[in-house]
Amino acid sequence: MKAAVYYENGGPEVLRYEDVPDPELHRKGIVIRVEAVSIEGGDTLNRYRGTLVTRPHVVGYQAAGEVVAVGEEVDNIRIGDKVVTTGGFGSHAELRAVPARTAWVIPPGMDVRKAAAIPVPFGTADDCLFEFGRMKKGDIVLVQAGASGVGVAAIQLAARAGAAMVLATASSDERLERLKPLGLTHGINYQADDVVEQVMRLTDKKGCDVIVDSVGGPTLQSSILSLAYRGRVSMVGQAGREPMKVDVGTMMGGNRSLSGVFLGAEITTDRVHDNIQRLIEEVARGELQVVIDRTFPLSEAAEAHRYIESRQAVGRVLLIP
């Protein structure tokens, strides 16, 4: 099969398009013929500095397609089903093998490309807001990196749950404008304005009850300083790649909370598995939107990664084998 691979960590230029052996079917797993790869933030981070589990390494968490092989111990997925899959690596390829537990059947007639972009970003956003952020109706919510996959999902989920105000940050006014139809109340251009100052201005100095932060680094400090009394930050990534050095001294006096969130730690549990299936079905019914910014051929994976890191995208960038 063809795959986008690399032999050493680095920038997008390390990616090559090569022939590699087909993946092996496990008795508890499935193999899919990939129809769409959703490039996740962790994919670019892993390419940059993650462990090369294989050599050459095929990076990638998430991909959707048609099931072409089923392990002998799998009874809930059949050959011919369309599914979306997650895993620690291996999405940037024509074929992918995963445990059946990390696959979700796509409802009939649903766009496979949209399904490809749901489990990790929507599941993560839901956990950040509700499982760990304990969001309730009337809360003020801030979504750092609102134009990311997690950000696009979090804005919609927060607005639907009755947030009094949904704030989000992005690198340009143009990107923020594209988020308004999703439920954004106010956007903050972090390139032009101080995030904490703008949050306090927009909330009449109250701050935010729930903050979803997928950036980390210095951005996490601005999240902490943007909290309301008893506010909660769900920290879910290091997309910014800067060192995670923060002063948490302001949290104690305001009874504030900081939670680390990693969907992968619980993705095989019934709670998370069922929650992701629900989100897929809600997208299929048109209750939530998947925003696809651009698609690239799998052979142009390097260019797709480069485009993502230019911070121009709103929503997900896909690779099509």
C-alpha cells in the first residue's frame, strides 16, 4: 500500500509518499480501506517530536473508510461497513488496521469525510466541557484556538448547552468571523489584542466559568488568568509547542480548577465509546456541523501538514488516498 511516512522527526518536509507493507489483521481488530484521513493536531506534534513506533513511521490518529477484513473475535462490525477509526498511529495510509473497539459504524448515507473528523475532536471537546469542565446552562465559556477541530466542536457544544456567552480566540479576524455561525458570541484576535484584557472587558470583569485550552504553553497562563470564581480550565494539548510553564498561584484564592484531559486514556470505555457514537449520529442528523477547510491527496501530506501549521485553516484538513 501507499502511505505518507517519515524516518526522522522534523517539519513537514520529512514526510515522504512511499510503498509500505499492508497492515496485519488482529483477531480482535479490523482493516479498512481508507477513504478520508482527518489530520489531528497530535499528528503534526507527533511528526515534529513524537516516538517513531515503526520505521518508516506512518503517523496519524484518525481515518474513515470501508471495512475490508474482520478479525475472528469481532462480531459487531462486518465487511462492507463504513466506519471511522482511531489509533495511536497509522492513519496516513491507504489501509489501516485498528482494534474493533476503536471503530465506530457510520450511519447509512452519512458523508464519510465528515465522519472522519468526529471522534477525537468532538469527543475531546465534549469531555473538556462536560465531564471535566462541568459546564452548565448560563456559564461563560472560552475556547482557546477556536478555529481548530476541538475548537469548532467546543463552540457548537457550548452554545447548544445554553452557555450565556461563548468566547473564542484565533489568529485573525477572518477566522473568527467564520466561527460566528457555529455559536460564537465574541471573538478575540490574539495577534492583535491581549486575551485576558478582552475576556475581562467582555465579561464585565467576571471571567469565564469554563475554558477549553488545546494550546498550552503561554496560552495556558492566559486561560488561568481569565477564570471566574470557581472557574475550570480543561487543558487538552500542547499545540503551541512552547514549554508548559505557568504560575497557578491565582487559582487557590478563587477556588479555581485545572484539569488535564486526554481522551485516549478512556477511549475504549463504554462511556467514551458510546458518547462518540452519539456525536457521530448527531452530526449525521445535522444537529452539529463538521467544518472541512481543505482536502489534499495523500501524496501531498507534507503540504497538508505545512498548511495546518500556517494557522490558516478553520476546522479540519483531510487527506484523500
